[in-house]
Amino acid sequence: MVTLGGFLLLIADIWAVLRCWGSTLSFTGKMLWTLTIILFPVGGLILFILFGRAARRAYIYR
């Protein structure tokens, strides 16, 4: 049986992957973030929120 926490984590990971692929990152960067999120669901999500989105903001403000 799927737990609520597991389901919410899956939704959050899907959100992160979609945000990653909708960003201005290079193809290699998108692939690396996607693999990180898929291989390490909790840690990859946290890393993406902390660092992946920050890189996007830095690109916008250049």
C-alpha cells in the first residue's frame, strides 16, 4: 500500500523534474538534475530546491 508521504514525495519529485526541464539549463545540466532527483528522491529534491533554483535565479539576474 502506498503511504501518503510516499505519494507526496512522488508528486514533489515530478514537480522538480518538470521545473528542471522547463528551465534555461543546458541539456547536460537538465540530465544531471533529473538523474539526481530520480536516484536520490529526498536528497535530490532538497538539493534541487536549494541549488538548482538558485542557479536559475542567478541566470535571470545576469
